[in-house]
Amino acid sequence: MNGGPNRLWVKRAKRTGRLALFFIDPKNMWRWVLLQTRLVETIGDGADEHIDRLSQRYLGMPYRNPKIDRLIVKLEPSGSRSWS
């Protein structure tokens, strides 16, 4: 993942070492998955290039906000729950 170091979710992940990701099917709100993760590391080097690649892939254009530093946030799954 990629985020700014001052974002609440990044600060909380650094403080607790955990992060939960919740995905909902846009066509059926009762179909979802909760992924519990453990923070492996945060990396500053290459984070700007990483967010550009993600933005290019999903939005079709590079992402640039020079006012915000970026971090690559590496996570490891530790558990999951789902409903479908």
C-alpha cells in the first residue's frame, strides 16, 4: 500500500503494528471480506514512483502531489473473515 506519513491510518498502523482492510462488493453489500494484517515495514525510498505506478494502473495518469511525502506500507495477512 502507499500512504502519507501523516495520514491517520499510517500513524495508527505504525503505533499498533496492525491494520484491517475491509472490502465490500459494490453489487452486493452483504458480500464482504475483512483482512486483518500485520505491519511488516514502511519504506520511504521509491514511494513516489510506487504511487505513480499505482495511479497509472488504476486512473490512467501519474499521481503527483509534491506537498505530501509518501511511504510504501508493507503488510502481511494475519487473519480474515468473510460473508457472501
